Amino acid sequence: MRFSLRFTSFLQEDEVMNLLTAKEAAQYLHVSLFTLGRIEKRGLLVPFRTPGGHRRYRIEMLDDYLEGSRARPARRDRRILVVDDGQEALDILARGLSSCEFSVASDELSVGMKLAEFEPDLILVNTVMSGLDAIDLCRRLDGREKRARVLTFEAPRGGEEGTYGGRGFGHSGLGVLRDRIEQLLEKPWSGES
């Protein structure tokens, strides 16, 4: 009883209910306890102290820290990862979307590596590839990859006409694909479908 009276004497009753322990605050910020300590040493967070020396944090204090610490993303070209076992689709798209950076992955291992190092904004998956189940890959990417959108297409092979959205991948179909890519890259992406 003495602890609660002494500790809460300068706090309102509803503020006491919104206090978090150091472990809870670290979980709230998605950092380790060690990182939380470093943040305090820099003076970016100043916790309340209990008479026993334990740290307590207000949720509003943590929210303010999160808002103030968010770095603005650096301006960079939009990045598109093309999952295809050929170079044709990349060549066609690169001509029409010159403001984007492109990278190609041809198997699941290279897709995983490119996701980590290239950090694409959009993933284009050719549904007609040898040795890779593209539909299964799309399902796994949709469930796992929150940063990038996934779009499927059929690329033309050696004189064949491919499709996107039921249209030919010739001049008009390619225009539709390019337009769709530009729409997806312009919209903000929250990671939800």
C-alpha cells in the first residue's frame, strides 16, 4: 500500500493504468531490452522510476518516441523483381518503364535472395516457367511479403503470344501490363490486399 501511494502521488490514477514495465515497453517498440537501455542513455526516453528503481513507461511516451524516430525513406527508383526463366519479359518491360530498377530471379532460391537484397516494390511472376510452380510461389509471397505487391503474367515464348488479364501480350496487352504496373507503383502500399 505504501508503494502505490508513494509512486502514484505525482501521477493521476488513469495514468498509472497506462504504465508499462521495461519488458512490455521493449515489446511495444519491437526492440530488445538492451536497445531500450541505449535509447534511454541517449535521453530519447525518460522513464518513471518506482521507489525500488524499476522503470515504467507511459504508452503516450512510447508513441511519441516512435513518431519522432521514424526515418524518412530515401528517394529511390521503384524496384521491380521479375520472376522468369527468360530475359524477354524484362527487356520488354525495361523499355516501357525506364524510371524503375529491374532484377530477375529464375528459381525459388534466387527469389528469396533478391527479396532480401533488392527489396522490390513489385514482384512480377511469369506463370509459364519450367521447373517452378508459379501459382504456389505467388501464394507464399502473398502470405509472407508485406512490403511488395505480387502480379502474375504469361510472357511470350519464341513467337507465341502471351497474356495478361486475358489480353494478348502483343502491343495492346503489353500496354495494359505497363499501365497496371504504373498504377500499382503509384499507390501507397500498406501490405494488405
